[in-house]
Amino acid sequence: MLRLQPCPGRGRDGFALIDVCIALLVLVVAMGVLLGSIFSAMRLAQVNESTAAANQALRGVLETLNALPIDQALAACQDGKKLAIAPGVLRDVHGDPLVAEIVLPLAKTGELREDLDLPELGMPRDLDEDGQIDAKDHAGNYKVLPLALKLAWDGPSGPQTVQLATVLRAR
């Protein structure tokens, strides 16, 4: 019987084809993860930019309301329960201007009430600062006015929201 002897110098020197294929597979997976991370970081940067712009626009609206006398601020908020926010600048991915919803301590009847359960406004709260929280309409005698602005839009990575709350005080 004839047996083949391995040639000297032809043992385990170098890489086999399977070793090269495994190394290429690992390299391809690593490149895929790296590219996914890069695209996620780019999308996150867009989200952060739009959120910062919306946050700044809402702060501008709150500053405008804070500059008004408190009764005019309430009237401005009651006229329309929504405010266009920087209509020429901020838009969602569909090109629609952003509109903020105003949250006030108003009952369904339109009364300004102290006893409403609105945690986002810190309610119930003493609006006329008489030391008592009651169920009366305080539209004529309030000294503090809690309000919140909610802004929701379709951003680059899906639905986004920003909410800012403040308390306006009579001067």
C-alpha cells in the first residue's frame, strides 16, 4: 500500500480559505455596525437640532406672555387654544408650521378654577393667594396664572414633543 507523506514545509503555515472567509465576515459585520452608528448619530443630531429650536421658540412665546399684564396674557391664551410657533422658521417633516397647545387651569365651562387636577401645572393651586383652594371661578381675582405650552410635531425620526410650563404673576 502506498502512502503519501506530507511535504516538509507544507504543514500549518499561512491561512486556510476558511480563516480568510471568517476574517472577512467579522470585518463586514464590524463595518455594518460602524455605519449604523454613524447614521444614528446623524439622525440624533437632527432630532436635537429640531428639539432645541422648538424649545427656544416656546421660551420666546412664554417671555412674550410674561411681558404682558396677567389679564392680557390670559386673554391672549384664551382667544385660541393654539398658537402658531415661529411659522416661517419651524416646520415638521411634512412642511407644516408648528402649532403649540396652551394648557390653562380652565374648567370645561371656561371658569378659571383652583381645584382642577392638572399635575403639569402644579394644580390644584391657590390662584388668588387667599390661602384656600376652592371651586369658585377666579377669572376676576387671580394673582398667579400657571400655564403650559405643548408642542408636538413629526420630526426626522418620528413624533417629537416639547412641553414648557411656567407661572405668570400679577405685578
